[in-house]
Amino acid sequence: MKGIYTPVTKIRRQVFQEIAKLAFEGGDYHRIEELPFKIIPGEVASYRDSVFKERAIVGERLRLACGLDVRPADKHAPVSDGVNEAAIDRLNYEPPLVNVIPFACEACPPKQYFVSDNCRGCLAHPCVSVCPVKAVSMKDGHSFIDKEKCLKCGRCHDVCPYHAIVQFDRPCAASCGVDAIESDYLGRAKINQDKCVACGQCLVNCPFAAIADKSQIFQLVHALREGEELIAEIAPSFVGQFGPLATPGRVKEALKALGFKEVYEVAIGADLGALAEAEHYAHGLSDEHPMMLTSCCPSWSVTVKKFFPQLEPCISTELTPMVATARIVKQEHPNARVVFIGPCASKKLEAMRRTVRSDVDFVITYEELMGIFAAKEIEFGEYEDVSDAAEATAGGRGYGVAGGVASAISAVIKEKYPDLEVKMDRAEGLRECRKMLQLAKAGRRKGYILEGMACPGGCVGGAGTLEPITKAAGEVNKFAKASAEATAVGSPFAGKEAE
């Protein structure tokens, strides 16, 4: 559903806009109780069987947008419970980050196969022949699947010449590349937090808006309203996310209009990362570290650590672009607070990790930022299209598209070490990433740069993006080509790495 404006999209964006308005206006925040009625007006349900259920779900989404927990369904608590305490300019997330709103879930059945009306009862019936447990038989001239015997292997589905056997899966589970979606005692989706890597793909693929992540939008607006020194660092995938009038220069000017003192491109940190990882590849591989896994996608890194711990030492120890850029910001603005604006949920957890100081105070997505823009009635056409093409290179700006990280590192290696052979492999989507890691585990990727992106298309397909993947990728590539320098070697920030 990425890039399609649906009723789910509408509700998500209304929630962010209304929470931003609430924070900008200040006062008694108990009036959050009125917002479900504003977002879901009238007496007739539009999306569910009851307008009251619609408002209850919106109430939970409003709470999550304030960084609060989902309320237990079996205990009384107002929507406003804890909201005044959350009305501060800094708040750390209480896990879990990604949440299922239980009563919003339609309890879609887990993966199964069933025979559709397309079945012709053919003479060959290969579906019967290939089933390893005899779960498929012919009844009344059509194929029949015994659900008690079925292993859900999909062989019958693969061989049917009429495509009459259909695979059904709950969308959230199908989108989860680490199989973290399970079922509770009522058959509703439940996230296994031991497996979850916070990529957020489940929350954008649930057609019932039953899954949402927590936000810092409420706290960030308080900091803006109070006039704090806030510096925005915006990820390379931001280009094209806010509509045709929102050129990169205008987005930066609009951010300043909101109250940000300066705006940095995270592509600066991407350039520094490409330089460092090129050196790592050229000089750091060994028998103990036979390959290099890029580190910029937190969900990819956590997937390696959780599911392939023997490969963890091969993950690059270089700072991610978000953190590298934040260090530069802190050097130049020591008293400022840093706000990362990007495409995904997992950066919210990266900013809070304690193993590596992030120097990032807030993380919001493009969708959450759009809510702030809407709350302040920002019109991009009213701002000057300021150009600063010398800020980052094409390599760093290309990080937002799948393959861009490995390409940027490779370009640096080829420029600095032209005789060095560069081997690369990449994957997008965590299922494909895990396949690539299986090959690495088996010793078939020695001497490689491995780029993993949790989201299809790379960062442009993140859970917090606004535009279709193909369109967004085209805009990012176009912006990258307009850069003054092609590779990170030409970055004006080279040699300024923060400690």
C-alpha cells in the first residue's frame, strides 16, 4: 500500500496534525479527549461496524503519537491519561516502540492455502501428486485441501496450471521479514519483541490501521514552541517526499520557518561513512573478519545480531550517517539539540541506544514532520528555492536508495585504490537480507561488501515515507546527480570526523 492514499493514510496523518496543533496551542491537554470526535465526526461509522470503535482506535493512535502506551482494554483509563506528564521537551521511549492496538486487529487467519473457483478438476491434478502429506485430494470434481493435514508448504499452489490454489496470509506477517508477528489468545496479531527489529513494515502493511509506533512529535513541538536551539538533520531519502513544490531548498527553508536554527543533510555523514568503510574494506578484512557488513540501517544490523550472531563482528563499526552528522552538528553547535528527520521507525531506537552515543535528541519521520507542516499551514511554494549543492556528494545523497551505500563505498575504493577488486552483494527487505546472510554464514561471501536494507527499495521505502518507492527513488537519484562532487572523496567535510 506504500504510496497509495487510503483511509488508513488519512487517519495516520490527521492524528499527527492534530497532536502537533495540540502541542503548539498548549494549555490544558485534557482536551485531547475531544480529538477522536474531530477526526471521526458524526454518528455513522465510516470504516468499522461502530463509530465508537473507530474513535477508540483513534484515541490509541493519539496516545502513541504522544509517546504514551496503549491502554489495557480491560481497564478504564481516559485517552488523556498521562498526557500532561508527556507534555515536556524531552521524553525517552518506553518499549515497545511498535505496538498492536488489539481491538483494532481483525484477527486475520495465519498463512493458509485454499482452492478457489478457478479449479477445473483437471485430469492431471498435480496438486494431489506433489503434496508430501496427502492433504490434497479430489472431491466432487475439484481439489480439496485438508487443513488438519496441510503443512502450508505451498507446493500445490506452485504447480496448479490454473492458479486455482491461493495463498492467504495476514498482511502484517507477510511483510515481516523476521517472522515476529504471532497471535494472541483471541487470534489477533501480537509482536514477538524478542524477534522484532522495529523496521515498521507491519505498521504500513496492516489494512486496518491496527499497528502503530510511538512518536516524539508532541515533545518536539514543545521544544520548538519554547524557542530552543534545535538543529535538523535530514536523511538522504527526503527528496521528493513532500510534494512537487517541496524542492530540497524549500524543505530546508520551511524547516527554518518552523523554528529550526539550521538544517544539515545526513548525506554529509553518509559521505564520511563511505570514506571510513572504504578504508575498512581496503585494510580491515582478515580471517576473523572476512567480509564487511554495512551499518547504516539499524534494522539490518539488529537482524544480524539477533539471527546471525556469528557474523556480528563483521558489521562495520563506523558511525552511521545519522550519528556522524550529529557529531558534526554538536561540534559546530555545542549547545544545540539535534533532531533527526528520516524515513523509518528503527532510527528512533538507534538514537536511544547506550552502546554508542548518538548525540540525537529527537527522531521523527517524514510523515510525522508532514503533520507538523500541516499544523502550521506551511505552503512550500511561498519559500525561496535555496540551493546548496556543495554540501554533500552524489555518493552520500544516493544512500537513500537500495544499492546506494555499497555503490558509494565502491566508488571511493575505485578512486583511492584502483587496483583493488571490489566484491559486492546487496539485499532489500529482511527476508532477502536473511538469504544473503545465510550465504555469508556458509562462507560464500568472503571478501565482500554486504549491504542490507530492511525496507523494499531502501530508505525510500521506509515506514515513515510519503511517496511511492519508484517515484521517490527517481527524485533522490536526480538530486544526487546534481551534486557538485561525485564521490565522498570530494566531500568538504572529509577529515572533519567527530570523535
